[in-house]
Amino acid sequence: MSLPRRRSGALVSAGVLIAGGLGIHVLAPDTAATDVAGDLLYALLVYVILVAAWPRLHPAMTGALALLWCGGVELFQLTGLPVAWAAGVPPLVLVLGTAFDPRDLAVYALAAVGATLVDLFSRPPTPGTAAFARRSRAGDH
């Protein structure tokens, strides 16, 4: 996949994830399931934003950075600053959250690993790798 296609695909995915997250936030009742769904979409959004910004970054690094961001935001909630800031600027709650929940860290980890695996296994093989050689030989028959 070319870099422009990878970047544009990530941007389209980001739009879909934002729409889904806002839909859950606005339309769905506040339950444990919607909280998990929102966390999942948030982590996937961070992943695809990183892909859009740095399309050449290896998926494992992208996943690690996404997890680092999400985990950092979750731990930042322990300071009480996100909820205080959201009182003055309500949309910040969508980015920074409000209250620490250890379950969120697990959801972020699962989402980051899942996104990384999907990205790894959906990429075409890179020239010079064993997978590229196997695919090239298979196409020559």
C-alpha cells in the first residue's frame, strides 16, 4: 500500500471512529459496555492518527505509542486535572476523560495489540523480506 493510500485510509478510519465514538457518547446509555466501547474506539483512533501522521512507522511501534498515549492519559486522570479542565472546556472530557479506571488500561492494551496485529497482517510484504520472496515465488507459478 502506498504511503498516500495508507495515510488517506487512516484519515477515513479516524472519521469513522470519531463518528462512532460520538454516537456512543451522545446516543447510548452510560453503561460498562458503552464505557468499554468508547475506550476501544479511543485507542483505535489514537492508533490511526499515528498512522496518518507517520505512515512509515512500523505497526509495533505505532501500537506501543498508542498504548503509551492512552495509558498516560488514563494515569493523568489520577491528578484530577482532566475533570477540572473539562468543567471549563467540556469537550476535553472526550480527549482526557474524567476518572481513572484500571479496566480502561486493559481495554487500551487489547485495542493497541489488536490494531497492531491487523495492521501487520494486512500490509503487503516489504521487498527484501522472506515474506516478499515467498509471495513472489508463489506468483511465478
